[in-house]
Amino acid sequence: MKALTRMKIMLTILILGLAVLPVLLSDTPWPVQARDYLFETAKSDTGADNTVSAIYLGYRAMDTLGETLVLLVSITGTMSILINLGRNKVDEESIGFSLEPEKLPRHSLRTNLIEVVASKLGPIVLLFGLYVMLYGHISPGGGFQGGVIVASGIVFLALGTELKTKLTNTIVLSRIESLSFLFLVLASISGVFFESGFFGNPVKSLQNISPNFIILLNIIIGMKVGTSIAVMCIAMMGGSHDH
Amino acid sequence: MIMHILILGLILALGVFTLASRDLLHSVIALSAISMLSALLFTILRAPDVAITEAAVGAGVSTVIFVWAIRHTQRRDEEES
Amino acid sequence: MIIERILIFLLFIIGFAAIVAMPNIIKKIFGLNLMNAAVVLLFILEGSRIGDQAPILGDGVKHIVDPIPQALMLTAIVIGVCVSALALALAVRLYKATGSLDINVITKRLESEH
């Protein structure tokens, strides 16, 4: 029985190897027409210096909408499984790392180091995340990157401080997430009313395209990604009770 | 060229260690190290956007969720026959 | 050039072998992450051969790297972490329902409950 299973596994891996092998052995050169075209016209079509931002927020913004939808669905699914996990019984050991300051027994592994470092580094990481989010059109960065860094900053604040601020409240954060998705849908439809097509720039002047639309999309996507990942992480650490 | 081969070889060795280790927490730390080396390789290959995303997501969010999952299940990979 | 491709191919095969052959559920999810990392590395590696400067336009930038694979891989990385998060939540739920992380033991215990 064990030998038959082992042979089946070997056969599966061999078939996959043979299927992927032509990718390794091909020597056709990578095509350069797309790179040349984008080098000429990316700045005049969308107004962004960062070519990658111009692609996924300008030419292919539909993919970004789909990815935001995938993020929304997966975080909703994870949260619904998480909330039902701790409903049966509450064991004393799992409160040791949770965030409710009144219920926090002095767990032996929770030293002063976490509170001092995390609460002092939290605002700096939030500031850096906002910078990366807002300067996405002229330097590397953008909505996703800034959003994930802001989520890390919120997790730092939640781990470190003893206060209950609105920034670590899961109800407030999930409301911001839902509103951001609504704003994204509204921003994508607004191009239709100004004859620019779906996801088009609603303000198209003739002289030079200003990157305002890309900045707006960056802010909306950054808020959405940041708050949804922060809600998931805070709920995983046990802080999903009402404040 | 030699840098690419060196970093890829290190990533491969860490990948084998991730799967062969009995302690799941060691595997999670190795997975986070793979993300960091990937981010370094992306910077060398002139892809700064992908490097920032991989560093923030791989070494930040992914490690947090894996450590949470190990905490609520077992930490050792026991052999049950 | 062929050596780098072979190393990435080996990483892909190791990730796939982890999904198929390892009995622990968490190790299967490790395999998913490794396969994701291998594909992203392959795309960025292939796209960087045709230029030598980062794709940020400015003064003195003439020969940029192909920016299209980088835009695709941004989406791929975020979706990979979403899939991992959902898979881990399901794995923890399975553990709470049956008490083990071994896929054969879980199958036996779930069958014997019906």
C-alpha cells in the first residue's frame, strides 16, 4: 500500500515536471514592443511617472477592481470562521495575549519590551505608510504597499498601548472598509458620466493630464486594504470584543 | 549573474528546510526568510514596487497569520500512523 | 541563464510535492506559498532581461525594464496571501472539530462520525 502511494506521487510529480519543462527550454527573446510603447505614452495618458502604477491604475484598472473584490471576499470568509471559533468556550490561556487590558493577567511571556517598542514605533510606521500611499505616482509605492504598511502600524498600536483608541476598534475599522469599497465603485462609475468610459479620468483637460485621479484611487485602495488586513489581524489576536 | 544564482540557491535550501523540519515554528521563520531574500532579489532585478509589496506582505502579514494558526493548533509535527 | 530557471523549477516542484505528499495540513499550505513564490520569481526574472533601469520615468532614464510583469505580480502576491489566510482559518477549524492535523486521521474521524 505504501509503495503504490509512493509510485502515484512520483508519477504526478513527473507529469507536472514534463508539463512545465518547455518553459525552461525556450529561447525566444522577450518581446520589447510593449515596453517601448509604454515608455513613450504612459506619462501623457495617465500623468504618472511610475509606469507600473500607470498600468494597474490606468490601463488595467479592471484587474484592480477584481483584486479588491477577492480581498473583500476572503477577509469576510476568514472573519466569519474566526468569530465562531471562540464562541464555545473561553479558555484562560488564550486571554494571555489578547488585548483587553482589564482581562490581562500578567502572563509570564509578556514583558515590558513589547509595550515600549510597539507603542513607540507605531506612529512612525503609520506616517511611513501614509507617505508611501500618497506618493505612489512618482516613486515606488502606491495603494497596496501603503495599505499593508498602515495595517502593520495599526497592529503595532494594538499590541503596545493600554488605551482603547478608535483606531484599534474593529467596528470602526470594518465600517471604514465597507465605505472604501463603496467609494471605489462610485469612482469607477463616475468616468462614464463624463464621456471617458468605465474607470476613465473624469477630468480630462487638453494640456497636460494631472495625476489627480490616480492619487484618489491610491487613497481609496490604501484605506481599503489597510483596514481590512488590520481587522483580520486584530481579530486573530483576540481583540474582537466591543470596546 | 552570480548574485542571482547565489540568492536562488539559498532560497531553495530554505525551502527544503521549511518542509523537512519537525518544529512548525522553525518552518514559519524560514518562510519569512524566503520572503526577505525574494525582496532582496527583486531589488537587484530593478523591480522596486514588487519588492516593497513582497517585503510588507511576506514578512509582515503572512508570518502573523501563520503564527496565529500554529498557536491554536499544535506546534510539533507528530507522526501518527 | 538556464541555471536560474532550473533552480526556480526545482522550487516549484518542491512546493508541489509538499501539497501532494505531506500528511500535515500546515505543510500543505507551506507548499502553496512556495509555489506562489516560484512563479513570481520566474516572471520578474524574465522581464528584467531587456533593460537595466527601474521603470520610474525621470531625467536620464532611457532603458527601462519591462513594467508589465511587475504590475501582474503585484496582484498575484496579494491574492496569494488572501488564499493562505482563508486556508489557515479552515485548517484551524478542522483541528477544533477533530483534534488532529494529519489528513488521514481527519478523514477517518470524520467518516466515523457519520
